[in-house]
Amino acid sequence: MFDDKVVLVTGGTGSFGEKFTHIMLTDFRPKKLIIFSRDELKQHEMRQVYPDGADGPMRYFIGDVRDVERLRRAMHGVDIVVHAAALKQVPACEYNPIEAIMTNVMGAKNVIDAALDTGVKKVLALSTDKAVNPVNIYGATKLVAEKLFVHSNVYSGATGTRFSCVRYGNVVGSRGSVIPLFLQQRHNGSVTVTDTRMTRFWITLEQGVRFVVRCIEQMQGGEVFIPKIPSMDIMELARTIAPNCAIEEIGIRPGEKLHEVLVSEDEARQTLELDDMYIVQPHHPWWFRGLWNEGKLLPDGFRYSSDTNRQYLLPHELEKLLAELL
């Protein structure tokens, strides 16, 4: 799928983009791999690891998804786009709501417009469990972005650009996640949790990237792909990472949920279950229902939530994941 193709990643200097780059260069032979981001320092640092010589596939574009003209220039000749750029810190988005809208919503619109205008074949956007029944600005902007990508298949017609989304939970060890915070706090003998009842879905960076790669290969346009991943409660997480530390409860933050949902009851009516993932199908007449014949319909009232998830991340499994990170 990726051999001899031109691939562009927005937000390509983030945690996802760096891992995606490593896997692309290790397992595939892309003609070009374009890193599109607005941070010149991160691009410089990434260039030291993945140089952009004339005889290699790497290319680096300074640009912001808020700038549609720059996106059009960057997407010229591109076959596949992975849209990973976002403002994703919940407190920052709560305090800067217009900025979150400009990047997460208008940025999504710009990616769509540029892809349509330049003839990109496939666009896959990264979403989050916080887009389901959102209670914060970040989740609300990602929900709108999801809807934009799904509905934009109408604009591209039967043979044009295909748009789909991937939705998953917290990434183990990614920038801004609670795990690096716990690793830092444990040196002080105490870690902080916002609410002891909290549960979250967890996925590793490598699992997330490989799931994205698989979904790009299989997408028809319009799907929201959701991997089956384990959950863990925050107290078990804290005790595993900092077993000898005191745990201080500091109160839930604005816009924070106790539990996250990856498939809501309403979405479940149009969701198919496969062995290792769920696929939310578009509820529109243009969607061809026979695309995923191997999937089975979900029962009435189904809800894929972190607190009722049957797959649980055990402490020794988390320790193994942490050992790979450290």
C-alpha cells in the first residue's frame, strides 16, 4: 500500500508522527514521506534522526493546518495523508477554546479542502475517545472534525478522495499523558490523581501507528475505525508506576470525565464488530452496506466504555510496556 507512494503526515513531529516515520522507513518503501508541522526546532531534531537527503524519502514542510494554501502546496503529488495535527491538551483547550476550534475544526476543513483540490487518494484522521459524548472543548472539536471527514466523502464522488477516521484512547507514554507525569512525580515520593474512580482506555504508540497503517490499507471512505484495547483504572496505574509512593487526590479538572467511551449506545446501532476492532459505518445513503461483510451487528444497548470493558490491562502488562519506554 505504501511502497512507492507519497505520504504526508500533519503534526508529523509529534509522538505519533515520529513513530509513524520509524515504521514507514523500517517496514515500507515510500517514495516520499513528508513531515508537515509548524515547529522548526522539532523538525530540526527529527531531521538529525531521519535526514532529508536527495537520495532518501524524507521531506520537511514548515506549515500550519490553519493555512490552507500551504497545505495545498504541501499536498501537491501526495497519495496518502495522515492527519495527526491537533491541540489536544484538555486544560489548554478549555482555556483557549477559539484556538482549539481554529486548529482542530478549521484545520480539519483545510486538510479536507486541500486533499480534494490536489487529488489525494486517501486521508485518515486521528480522533479520540473524548469525541464520544464530549464534555470538553477538545472532545467537541474532535467530534466536529470526525463528522467533517466522514461527510466529506460526499464531495469527492465515487472515485475521488476517500476520507476516514481512527478513534482510540490514551497513548501509553505519549507527550502530555499521565504516565510521564507519574514517572516524574514518583521521585518526590507522591503522585497526584484527579479522581480515584477514574478509568481510561490504553494503547501503545506502536499499536496505534500499526492500527492506522492497517486502516489506511483497508478503508473505503466514511468509516470510523476503533481498536479493541484494554482499560485500567487510575489507582492501579498509579500503584504500578509508583508502588512506594503516596497517592494524593486533587479533584477532577474542568472538562474531565470519570470514564471514557469509544462507542456510544447510539453509534452502536450502525457499528460492526470484527475480531479486533469496531467500525462505525456512515448513516447515509451513499454508504455501500456490503463493504464489511465479515462484521457482525452489535446488540441493542451496547456501549464500549472504559469502566465496563471486558479487556483489562494487568499490572505486569503495564510494567512490560513501561520497560519498553524507559
